[in-house]
Amino acid sequence: KRIEQMYIDKLDGNVGDEFYQKKSDEWKKDLEGIEGKIQQYQKSDFNYAFEACDIIELSEKAYSLYLQQNLPEKRKLLNFLLSNCVFDSGNLCPTYKKPFDILAKNGFHPNWRREWDSNPR
């Protein structure tokens, strides 16, 4: 719409040729960028929902899998989850990396309801 309005202003003599060309090129470039992003989103892989389910299933088995791993694999997993650990008075105090810190702290979002559905019928 801007390009069309600018063209009308150019025809009416309200805008000079140089300014019209500069702005027209700028807006066309912006439009091409937006169209490219739209195409990327339309072509995006919708398998992310399936991958999320796989991650949840894997997390349910994480503890038993951890126990079965050798020491280098255990260390690799801990380096992935933790940023720092402190041993204080016989207690291990881990510092989790994001987003694991939220899961370790709450387990779930604090506003989630445990028993009743938020929309009971």
C-alpha cells in the first residue's frame, strides 16, 4: 500500500523521482525479506511436536538410563544439565542450566492445577 500511495504522490508531483525510487527500492527490499520469512515458516518442519514427545519420554527414563551409563557418559549428561555444583556441609547443591532450573525448582508451572481441570464440565 505504501508503494502504491507513493506512486500516486509521484504522479501528483508531491514526491520527487529520486525520493520515490529510493523509498520504493527500500520498501520492496523489506517486502522481499518478509516474504522470504513467510516461506521459511511455511516450509518449517512440523516434527517438533513429535520430537517434544520423544524428549518427554526420554526424560521419564533418564534416571534409569543414567544408572546404566559409564562414568564419561554420566559426566557428559551432568555437564549438559548443570552449570555449577557446590558441596556444602555434606550436601550437594546443584545449579541447573536453563531450562532445567525451572523444572528442578517447580517441576511444573506454578499455575497448573493438580486435580481439577481448569475447565470442569
